[in-house]
Amino acid sequence: YIKKFLKNRRDFMDIKEMTQQLAKAIKESKEITEYQKSKEELENHEAAKIMLKDLKAFQSLMEKKNSAGEEISTEDKDRFNRVYEMAQMNPYVRDFLISEFNMFKLWEEVWKEISEAFNLDEKGQEIEP
């Protein structure tokens, strides 16, 4: 029993150690460092922060409507596109949005691998065998 316990404990420690290594690799990844850098730059530019806040607020509103099953009007789509295009003209907002997208892609890839190991779908629900 003790040998089995120690072996299981060793296996757990190996997984814990690998998880810590993964966390360190993520923190040091290009995606995270670029995200942090672009976020810091954005924080130093008030107009860029306002543009991003407006864009995120409008995006959230559109997502809420979509989730509630409401149809998104052509006017709302056009307005969102204008707000998005304006935000893209600002290099700080553009860099932030690109780095945010890349960071979330990394998160998605990591989550996919981990969830597959636990037999979970993208929502964290167990997949039926």
C-alpha cells in the first residue's frame, strides 16, 4: 500500500511539476509578453483607452443581444464596423487587439489539450463515451 501511495504521489508531483513548467512557459511566451507590453502602452494613452472601452462596450452589447436571440440590426452592425475601423486606426488599440487575440488563441489551445485529457468539451462538460 505504501509503495502504491508513494508511486501515486510521485506521479502527482510529476504532473504538478509539469504544470508549473507549463505556467512558466506561458508567462514567458511571446503571446503573453506582447499582450502585457501592448496593455502597458495602451494605459499610457487616454484616447486609446477610451476608444477601446467604447469598442468593448458596443461589442458586449452586440453579444448580449445575440445571446438573447435578438436580431442585430443592420444599423448596429454598421455602427460596430465604424467603431471597430476607428479603433483600428489607433496603433495602440490595434496592437492591443492583435495581442489580445493571440493570447486568447494560446489559451484556447492550452484549454483544448487539457480538456481532452479530462474528457471535457469546450464548455467544461464531460463528453459522453
